[in-house]
Amino acid sequence: MEEKRYLTFALGKGRLAKKTLQLFEKIGITCEEINDPATRKLIFVNEELKLKFFLAKGPDVPTYVEYGAADIGVVGKDTILEEGRNIYEVLDLGFGKCRMCICGPESARELLQHHEQIRVATKYPHIAKDYFYNKKHQTVELIKLNGSIELAPIVGLSEVICDIVETGTTLKENGLTVLEEVCPLSARVVVNQVSMKMENERITKLITDLKRVIESER
């Protein structure tokens, strides 16, 4: 009998990984050592189920999955859209819900409606470009930032921002508001295209089990 190969999971670090592992426990997939806060390990193994897990920075997860270093990844939809990797998105896990929005002062609403050429500050240039150029057909100048995006319109760097909005509190506190919604976001399961063929049975079972748990909790 052929030895079963390991299925490898790349999980986005932080809250996302924590919630994913809680969900996995409900379908009988556990990995004790990953929950040890003192561990220095990079790869965690469940020998019994032939599973490996590692934690990665969100934007790197789709890369690991595309190149087959991980068979399966769990990452936010924003990262999937921004990275544009060649992977299958197979399941919406329903947590980590937020929205990608165009935000700014109320006075900027008119600039968006009249399709004026404006500057847009964002951590997500690909998502912003796709939205303005392909959906709105509006020419904009994109400014890539890494830090507090809300600062850009306040100091006059840009008219609006394209950013993730959870509660909108930070926007409100800084005199900004949601002007347009780009798309809803949440945690998603992604799969390597070759793994999907080679390990179809195991991966399909995993997705089916996860779906069942998610639907029972709705």
C-alpha cells in the first residue's frame, strides 16, 4: 500500500490562524504544538492524519499555494485579489468579515460621481486599479502606502483612500466616511491547482466537512 503523503496547510498569521484552527478542531483536525505560545517551530505536524501546518504572512499565503509549497491555504479575500495568484478559491469560511471601500471626506463624493482625475492612497494598488479602471472607468493616480492610510486625505496626499473597513470607527474619528463599497471580504480557503487533482478525494472531503460545520453554525 502506498504511503499517504502529507497535506500541507499555510495559514495567515494571527487572528485568522486562530479562528481557522478552532474551526478545524470541529472537524477532528487538531495540532497541539501550534497552540504552544513558547514554540519556536516553523512547521507543525499531525502524524496521525498526515498533515503539516505552517504560519505565514497573509500576502505570502497565495504564493506558497501557487508554487505547491502548501497544498491548501487560508487567507483573506483582500489578499487573494491583491496577489492575483493562480490558485483555486474553494470556500468562504464566513469569518473575518469586512469590506473593501473607497473612503474620504464627504466633499470627495462629488469627485467620484463626476469621474474626475483624483489621487487614491492604498495598500492595495491592484484592487484599487481594477475597481477604478475596469468597473468605474475612472482615471486615477494610485499612491501605494504601507502605514495608516487614513492619514493620506487628511494631510492632502490624496483625495480618497481604498482600504479595508471593519467598523468604520477610525474613519469617523478622522472626519472620513465610506463613499463607495468595492467588495465584501472574509477568510477563504485556497487550493493549489495540481494538489486539487492529485489529492482530490482528501481535499474534497475536507471542504465538505468544513462546509457542514459552517452551515450548522449559521
